[in-house]
Amino acid sequence: MLEQTMALLNLDDKDRQLYLVGLKFGAQPASVYAKKSGLKRGDAYNHLLKLVQAGLISQFEQGGITFFDIVELGEVKWQIDEKQRQVEIAHKELRIAKEQIRKRKHEPHWVKVRFYEGRDGILELMERTLTTNKSKLIRSLTSVNDFYDLIGFEYDLNHYIPTRLQYDIEIRKIVRRSPEMIQMKRMDSKEKREIRFVDDKWDFTSTMMIYDNEIMLLGVSKPIFGVLIQSKELAQFLKTVFDMCWEFASKTP
């Protein structure tokens, strides 16, 4: 029980030893507390002051000497009750803050930007498109060769595509024509994907993926980086831009 009380008040084993000395010997100078607890005098004095701040021990002067004594149990109970009350207030404030943040995420002008570095950062973002995707749809403008040079075709074939199918997520991809993409398009219906093509004159080396209220930008040239933008307004705008490009992109290789 004493250990639980000490933990609640953010006190440690040294504090507990000194408190037990006070229970046994009553009002004593710091030197007696140090001797009975086996602590060095300076260490004992600092921990006694900590116990004073916690409200478990009081201090008073007598004959020019500072004494420390145990506080009455009623006062200790009040300290614990007050601590618990403060914890409950803190929990309530955290719940309110969390609810406010949750509501803000659905406001049109709420924006949050996070940056990721290196190949590991890119992979973390790719996983996010699967694990947080509520709409079950990804819009992707992809520089395929640059993208595969970074993460490897095996990651897409052996992990990303099977996992996306497991989560029942559809993807629409706008890409430049290449033998790999022409071959991949033949598997579109089986892999819940639709690929459309643009001419080589449209040169881009980065990748953009849009889903829910999130936009993911991947820069695969050195330095390798990723940007995650969470914004309902921007996501809707870029979905519209993508859909316009989608209408003009070619369905045939």
C-alpha cells in the first residue's frame, strides 16, 4: 500500500525509506534520518525536502536545528485525494483536446504536414495508404521507373499489391507508357486496379497518391523524401485535378 501511495506521488525507494524512519522515530534532524536510512546526509536532506513538497513530512526549527516529522494521516489523505483530483482533471482536459483535434480534422481548412526521409520513410508512407484508407480508393500519379528504382518491383508485386487486395482497396494509376506498365495493365481487373497512360512528353519523376483527406508526395531522386499533407480542402482539390487528368488519359497502351 505504501509503495502505491509513493508511486502516486512520484516518490521513489529512498523517499519510502526516509518516510519509514519518520514513522518509527518521529521528529528528527536530517542527520538522524540519514543514519537510520543508510543514506548520505546530503542525499537524505534532498529527499526529505522532496517529501515536504509532497506533503508527507513537515519541517520546523528548534534550537537552531531543522527537524523533520511525519504529517498527520488526515493531511496525507487530503494530499492523495488532491493528486487524484488533479489527475482526473488532466484526463478530462486531454479527452476534450483529443475530441477537438478529431473535429478539426474534418474541417475544410485544417492542415497538418509531416516529412519523411529516406527509403524507410517512403515505405512507411506506402504502408499508411493501406492501413488508414477508409475510402478504399487511391488515386496515383506515378513515375513508375523512378519509383521501382527506389523501392523495388518485388515490394509492389510480393507485398503491396497482395496487401492492398487484402484490404479491398482499389487504385487508379496515371503513368507514362512503358513495357512494364503495359504488361501490368493486363492484370488490372484481377488486381483491383485501372491504369491509364499519358504521353512521354509529360515528364515527371515524383509520385503523388491521394486517398481520404490525405495527399502523399514522394521525391525519389536524391535526397529521398516523402511529404504527408492532411487537409480535406487540398485533398478534394487534388482529387478534382486528378479526375480531370484521368478523363484525358488514355485507356489503351
